[in-house]
Amino acid sequence: MTYEATAEAQIERLHDEVEKLEELLRHADMMVAWEATHARDGFQEEIEKALGIGRQEKPAVKPRSKIKNPITGTWTKRDYKSPKFMDRKADPKPFAGVRKTRMETAK
């Protein structure tokens, strides 16, 4: 084997190693960017929680109201402007985000 052939083989191996290192560097950059994005999201949630902003209770839906059936103990959602019933819950928990009818709040 000549000196030139040995040098060319070494250069070829070095090129392969450089390509592998560049690929590892690309993966490392992607991981750093991913971690920075997710860490920032978590930090933003902590700031919003500390300041009392972010996930807040939404106001009641205006054109609807709920009333409790005294016989069955279930809640029924109805249209506020007309006496049409819209939905009935199977469990005894009230609807979330729907205001009570005035008759129910007077009790």
C-alpha cells in the first residue's frame, strides 16, 4: 500500500467521522430547542398561576338556565327565552357554566 492510498483512506474516514459528528450536532440542537420550548411553557404556566391569570372560571351561558327536578333529583337545562327543555343530566351533579333559574336561586 502506498503512502497516497493510506492518506486517502484516512481522509475518507475523517470525512465519515465529520458527517457523524454533524448529524449528532443537529440532533443535539433539536433537543436543546425542544427542551427550551417546553421549559418556557411550564415557566409561563407557573407565572400565570402565581399572578392568578390564565385558567379562569368562565361566566355562565346567557340564553340558558338550569333547574333541579325535585322528584328525580336531576338537573334539566332549558332555553331562557322560551320554555323549551334542552338537555337532562343522568347524574345528580348540576350543569357547569349554566346559571340557575330565578325560582331556584330564590330558595
